[in-house]
Amino acid sequence: MKRDFSLVRVHGGNNHGASRIKTRFPILVFFLIFAVSGRVSAGTGPILPNYESEARIVFQGMCDGGKVSYSTYYKQGGYVLEVARILPEGFFYFIKRYRGKEEGWEERYFRQVNNFSNLRELVHEEWDDNVKQMSVNYFNKLHDLHTTCTKMVVS
């Protein structure tokens, strides 16, 4: 005698239970993914400060004949932020905040494709790789290596 343990047998020949599982499973997976991703980003607040209104520009410059333009913002007691626009790739940001003697400097790195897209935080190495692919001169400027980038002090 052959045993059949399929859902059809378990549910007495009614395939309704199996079809409900098949249709509800993708919906359940979607909500689980949505809930987890929502929890990760919920309540984090603004990623970057309102630097254009609260900080002052201390340096401006460009690289690669204007393909890269950058501004360095400084807010006393707050942060140093560099914003670089690399055409046509978008914006690259890095921010340094002093967290005190015990913690030292916190550094975060972001990329934004255009003014309307969301910021994406990257680990330092990935951000560096992206910048280097877009502009070796700007990468070199950031790492105090030989570069043809210009730099102007703004007071």
C-alpha cells in the first residue's frame, strides 16, 4: 500500500487549504520584508544637517576642468562636511563630527544620484572606490596626493 501525505489527503480531498497557503505566502514575505526595512530606517531623522543654512563654506574648488566641483562646510562645535558634485554621476558627501575625547571623530559617507533621489550611505572603502572611478584627481585631493584640483579659501 502506497502512502500519500499530500495536502489533498490531509485536508480530506479539499485543495482549498493548499491554494490559500500558495496565495498568502508571497504576501506574507512582502510584509515581512517591508516591516524589517521600515524598522531599520524608521526614526533616524535627517541624515545630513541643514548645512546650507547653519554652516559656513570654508573651501571651494574644482577638478577635471569643472567636471567636479566641491564645497567644504564647517560648523563650529558641530561638523565638517564636504559636498562634491561629479558630473554626470551626482553628489558625494562626507561628514566628520567630533564626538568627544573618548569617542573621537565619527565619519560617514553618502552618495546621491541627483537632487531628487535619496541619499545612500556607503562604507568608506566603497565610497572611495566610487569617487576614484569618477575622478582620480578628486580622490587624490581627498588623500593629500598629487592633484590638479583647485582649492580656494572662502572667508
